[in-house]
Amino acid sequence: MYHVFLADDEPWALMTLKNMIEWSDYGFAVSGEAEDGEQALARINRTAPDLIISDIRMPGMDGLALLQTIRDSGLRAEVLLVSGYTDFEYARKALRFGCAGYLVKPVEEKELTEYLVKIKQRLDENKAAGEGKAGGDKQEEGYQSEKLQVQAMVKYIQEHYAQALTLQVLSGEFKMSESYISSLIKKRTGKGFSEHLMEIRIRKAQEYLRTTNDSIETIAERVGYPDYFYFTKVYKKATGISPAAYRRQL
């Protein structure tokens, strides 16, 4: 069974598409959904679906940007884009980024299922080819999967550094053991989780010290250190000078 991810900013359209067919009859199962492009990207990075069906116009990140980002990340998923009207310029760009097809709303069951049959055939062929590959190719595939996982983790840390972030939090978010997450992050960044998080926080603190007039106590809280004195100690250990001294020399 292949996994399908659905993305559309209109809840009714998402529900209609989800319930339009019996997905299992075509060898697919809906395993995830989102109502905007950025949410879709985060969830796609975590789940690595086989097929993505996305509305082309969504807030935050539209379908084309989502498709391009997916391709840049190395995820080899089939993608169908959906639009409320025929837009041949969008269709042309979508095909250039490796889109498998272009559906116009209201999506017709016949057109959707025709695409699913073709896509499943391609996925089956790719799977068969993959099973026949040498061990080196399989190792490369495993490396790519691991690379996507760690990219998602690093991105999550960059977006949530100001929170009370721990390996336990990441373990709950990504459904992996703390030790495995720790090893992935160290392999990618060359540093342990705590050191990597600290460096991100210190860089953000320096940015706020340079670009704002906020008090050092406020900046400490903004970058994830509610204890001002502890923040000052960590900052000085990392940079060699205190936050106040850094600001004075600007």
C-alpha cells in the first residue's frame, strides 16, 4: 500500500477529495493532510509519502513552491497539483518541476483514478527496480531517508529554539528514540544536541543585541533562557565576553 498526502486550504475540498474514492482499491492509503503549504512541508518531511496531491494556491507556501522545495530536498514522491481553474502557465511550471499531473476543481473521480493507476504502475516499477539493486544503492537510499529525517529535525530546532526544547520533546515530535535523534544530529552538525541548540540561541541573542534596544533580560527570555544569570554565564563561555560587553563594543 502506497501512502498519500493531501494538502488544500479549503477544508471542504480536502474532505471531498479524501472521501471521493476507496483509495485502497487503487493501492493507496491517505496517511496525512494539511491546510497550508508550510504545514504540509513539515509533515511531508516527517512522513515521506509516496504521492502528494496539493492545491496549487495555498496561504504561506503555494503548491508550486511546495513542489519545488520537495524536489530540492531530494524526496522522490509523485506529485499531483490541483487548481480551481485551468492555468496553463502554472501547469507548464508544474511540469518543469516534475509534476505527475494537473487536476482542475471540481476534481472528477474518473480523472483522479486514471492518474492513480498510472502513478501506481510507476511506483511498482521503481520498487521492483530498487529491490533488484546492489547493496550500495540500497545504502544510498537509506542515506537519503536519514538525510531527510535529520533535515526535518534541524529545521524544527531552528524554529523552536526559544522554547523549552529537549531530546525528550524531539522524541515525542518525531516518534524516535532520544539516542537515535542525538546520533543523527551529531552526524549532521558535528555537535551534540545541547551544543547545537546553544549555538543557535547565542547567534539569535547576538542578532537581538545588534538590532534591538531590548534589555539583556528580555533577550535572554526571547532565545530560551528565562534565567538571566544563567544566560550570561552560557553566553560568556561561548563567546569569551558578556552580552553587555558585546553590546558596548558595537
